[in-house]
Amino acid sequence: MSEYQYYEFAALDGPISDEGLHYAENCSSRADVSRVHWRNVYDYGDFHGSVDRMLQHYDAHFYIANWGTAQFAVALPQGILDPKAVEPYLRGHRPYENTLSISDKDNRTIVWWETTEEGGWGWIEGEGILSQLIGIREELMRGDYRALYLGWLADFRPDEWRKSRDHTLLMPSVPSGLDRLTPALHTLLEYFPVDPDALSVAVEYTRDLRAGRIPISDALAMLSFSEMKSFLTRVADGDGMRVMSELNRLTYRKDGNEVKKAVTCVAFAEKAIKAREVRMEKEVKAAEAKRKRAAAKRKRHLKEVFERADVIWTDFTPLMEEKKPSTYKIVAKQLKELKEAYDQAGKDDDFQTRLTEFRDLYSRRSAMMRLITEL
């Protein structure tokens, strides 16, 4: 399998600096580079820069390789994310394969998702994926942490927790809206998949939560004059990104936006396993019902074929006179179907009699005879 690697960076808060552009241009001689994006495909060779340093200048990054690795990162102004709210979604020192990680560097917070798909991705193209994912950055900036929860859930293995002796560790709060994922979150799940049954259980936990946001005008109306003045002063001083984030957070309800009930990982795993069993049972029943419908449909079709058998046998004559391999294949296919129809009707002897007559008539058509040797 040939090698494929795709790197892309995007600037979302404005064009990067001269210093950043100079560094970006020196990372590759073939990349498509500008002050707002950097992208390149590697069929051979590798990226010669530092992703961490690129994220000092650009605000989002996506990488994918056909051997199974995918990476997505967004850089936020430091202080945008609430450390206390974010901490439960991180695995800390525990021995997990961490899909989600967060670090602070150079006054920026880097949120990073990474996974390796066992067996590789097969045929992939990285172009256009980052544009589908960058909406997550805006969601995080307004306090929507569903992407962080999905990153935590990507490492959750229900069967492993079923055997766990740790019955005290709590899962993080489940954010609302898991049943109404944005297009960006759907794309995140495509490249950083989670256990579908665990996700379905998480959705059930939030089923009764109040949903939606209040209008920004209503949120602004709740601000005092001094608060409004402070926000405007900060915007004028160049702190507009943090102001935007804080104002967006005000549009989210302070209550009812996440599950507050303490749920242990073990209890959550048990529910996920039960959900899997129920789902698999439904799938088995659905598959059996589908099989029965297909069998009944096939039975009706073969009955119609048997009723038209004399016409079909007669129609073979002009087809055989064409003396074409493609036509022979059509006739052979119809003969096989006729055999099934006669068998279903309990008239196999009649079919063999007609087939013997057919073989005698066209015995010199060796190509045709080879196609029906097993009838």
C-alpha cells in the first residue's frame, strides 16, 4: 500500500505574523502556504517542521495517515477554557490510551485529539476535513464541551470497566445536546470514534435536560452598566476573543445543561453493555425478518418464472442465434433460475427433460455448454 500523509493548518483569528509565515514557508518547499492556511500531501517523505510551533501561529490543525493515525488540534487563547470544568474529561496519570489531551504553552491552550485506527484507514483523502472540524473551536470557546466529552468517551471500554475493581471513580458530567450533534461533532466521531452503545446511554442520561441557548440580546440585557463598560474596554484593548467567549457562555443556561448526578464508570459500563445486548438482539431479529422477507419475495418471483416457463424456453431460440458470449451468459443465468423455479414447484424431472433437449439442440456451442455444466 502506498504511503499517504496529509497535514493542514488554518488561521482563524486573523492572518499569521511575518515571523509565523517565514517559519511556515521553511517547513516545506512544496506546501500550499499563506497567512491563513498551510496544507500539503506526502506520498513519500515527511513534514520537516514542528506541529507545536506551527500552532503558535495557526489556530487549528488536522493530520491523517493511511496507516491509521489521525490528529486534530485547536489552539485557544489561554484562559478561555474553565480548568475546573475541563479537568474531569482528562485521564490524568491513569494508564489509558488518551485520545484527548490539553496543554498550555506560550499563552495558548492546545486541545488535542489523536487516535490510531487498527488496520489503517484504507483509501483516504485529508483535503477538506479540517474545514468540517473547525466549528469545534468556536463551540469550545462558548463553553460547549461536548467535543471534550466525546474525546473522553473515545477511550471508554465498557468490557474493561466491567472487570474493574474500582467502583468509586466517577465519569465526568454528561453535557446536553449529545442527541443533537453539530456537523463538526459528527465529523469528529467519524475520525475519533466512540463506543456507540456507551454514547446511546450518555444520550439517555441527558434526555430530560433543558436544551438550547437564550438569545444574545437577552444575555446582554442582564449585564449591568459597569459590566458592559468593562467588556467594551477589553474589546478596545484587543481582548475581543475572550470577550466573545464570555458573552457566548452567557447564552447557555446556567442550570440543566449537564448531568449533575454522580455516576460511576462501572455503573455506566454496565448500562452500555446492557444497551449493546439489547441492540444486538434487535439487529438479529431485524436481520431474520429481512431474510424472511427476501425469501418470500424470491419464492413469489420463482413462482412467476415457473408460470412463464414455456415462454422463456421459446425466447432462448433468438438469443442463441446471436451466437455471442454475452448472450450465452444471459441464457445461462435464466436457465439457472428456471432450475430453481422447477425445483420449487417439485418438477425437477420436467426441467431435466427440457434441459436435455436444449443441450442436444446446441451441443456444438461449446462456450454455451461450459456455462451450464453444473445444471
